Amino acid sequence: MKIIEIQERTQSLLEIWENSVRATHLFLSGPEIEQIKSYVPQALEAIPHLIVAVNENESNRRALPPVGEGAPRRNK
């Protein structure tokens, strides 16, 4: 597995987000996901350092948490 920083925010990142949400947020309806999805490109652009893991045997990307100044923080 290779870790890379994404410089260009592409449609594939939006697809990763949507697939993840549909798999884990079963309480959201399709129209709710579509509404939220309209905000995702702007949110992705606001992440200062977007890091993804790429399986070297495939081209599948799996999102990892953003890092750096301005990145969302988890409350413990």
C-alpha cells in the first residue's frame, strides 16, 4: 500500500465519499445524500492536506483523515 497526498481534487474523490456514505450512513435517504453531496467538492478543496492510501496492486483509493492546519479535529 502506498500513501500519497492528493493535489488535484477529482471526481474520483467524490465517488469515494459517496460510496463510503452509502455503505455506512444507512439512516440517510438517497435524496439526503444527493443534497449533502453538492457540498462535498467545496469541502474537499478546503482540506489543506488530503492523504489517501492506494493499493499498489489496484488503483483503488481509500480515504484517510486530512492532516495539517485547518483539518477537522476529533473530540476525544
